[in-house]
Amino acid sequence: MKIGIIGSGAVGATAGYALVMRGIGREIVLVDLNKERAQAEADDILHAVPFVNPMNVRAGDYPDLGGAAVVIITAGVAQRPGESRLALLERNAAVFRNIVPSVLQHAPDAVLVVATNPVDIMTHLTARYAADFGVPSRRVIGSGTTLDTARFRALLGRHLGVDPQHVHAYVLGEHGDSEVLAWSEVSIGGIPLEDFCFEAGHEVTEAVKRDIDDQGRRAAYRIIEGKGATYYGIGSALARIVHVILHDQRALLTVCTPVEEVAGVPDVTVALPNLLGGSGVQATCLFELSNDEYAGLQASAQIVREAITSLT
């Protein structure tokens, strides 16, 4: 039940804290080039352990990942002023060329969970590097739109006055501006949205949909403008993903992993409803979309495919 976290910045540290708060795993190892930061974050998180669940939290290096069941990768370089998206991608690709082999040399059986943005592309590259070690792509998981899906459910649940855990709704495609909110398949506790609204006396108009779409799609921009970064939501999403893997829960999450084809776009990595278990993705369960949603997913996948192509 050992979990490794590569990168002890805001996302990595918050993911570690979320794991401790939920009692997920028995040992967490933080690895970072900045060893002082990793040690400080590990110590700070460890000091929360007596208030919650028994766990060992420590800083370490790649050899300390031996036996890890899951390794979360949050490391990456920040975008420089005036730097293009492609240049940033190329620098992060170089970072991952070192990280992925270093992890798999010591934790060859681990499921890799990628959170570094742009997460779809970084997950695709991670799977490519991991393949050199015989790791199947299903064991390389990106956080995808897990957070976007949570935002969708939280916003819709608030509008309807319903516990978001009973809102079944999915965001598909790129974790970014081209993501697709699949309104056609929304249900509340298994009841189609339209039927629920009729029985409960609620209304979800096109204006409401546009507002929820905007709030979810633009959430990261607003949060970054207000506080500089987002980390609580993604940290919690990563904890959920790890919990599903460690306990082989077979949960349906909108993570991303490389697939042969999405909406006619070949060899791409975007978020889809994936059945996730102990060995990674067990199956992709894409439901029927409306024509507009399908076109949106196709466009989103094409954007990611073009970015991947630009790096080769």
C-alpha cells in the first residue's frame, strides 16, 4: 500500500494531504529535485497523521519507490513569460523522459497516475516512455477530466439542491477549453435529468446550461486569477483515483489513457468514461452522445492529436 508522489509542489503536496485525510494507503513517499521542499512537505503532512489515520509519510528518492503500487506524477516545469505552448510541452517532455524510467526502474509494477498539464498529452508521452519497460498503456492513467466532471456535478447539484454524489454527469475530451459536457446523458440517482426536473419541480434551461458550462470550463482561470493556482480539487481527484486503484473498485471515472481511436481520431489520449481497477483501465465505456456532443468530442480529440504530432 505504498504510494509515490513525484513533485512536492502545491498539487503533489495537496494530493499527499488528501490521501492522509482519507486514510488511503499505508506509506507515502514524496520525491522532488528540491529535497528540502519534499522533506518540509512530508514533515508537515506527517504531523496531521495523529489526527486522522495511521500512515507513514516521508521524503525520499527514486529507490525509495520500490514496492509502490501507485506513483503519482505531478512534476513539471512552469511556463516562462512569452513561452509558447509547444515550447513548454517540449521542456516537460524532456523532464518526463527522465522521470518515467527513473520510476519504473524501482517500481516496475506500479500504476502511473499523471497530473502534470497538459495532462492528456503528458499521459500520452508517459505511456510511450513506459512502453520501453514493457508497461501496457492501461497502467498509465491521466487525471483527465476527473476534476472537470466533479465541477460539473457540484454546480448542477447546487442548482438542483441535490447531493453531487447522486448527480451522474460526465465531462469528456481534453482537460481544457475544448472539453465537452455531456448533457444528453445526465441523470440524478439514475433518473434522466429531464424526468427528475419534471417530478421535482426544477428547471434546467439553456441559459442555466450555458452558465454551468462557463463556470466549469473557466473555473481554473478564475481560481488562478484569485489565488495563483488550483490544488484542492485536483488533489482530491488524485486521492479518489488512487483509492479506486488500490482497492480495485472498478469505478467509472473520466480519466485518460491512450486509445486507438476516439470519434474517428486515431492514437490519441483524451478523457472518456473508463472502468478503473487495480491494474489500471479495464474498459472504456463511452455512451451514445448527441450529434453536437460527438462533434465536440471529435474536435477536442483532434486538438490533442495535433499537439502530440507536433512533438514527434
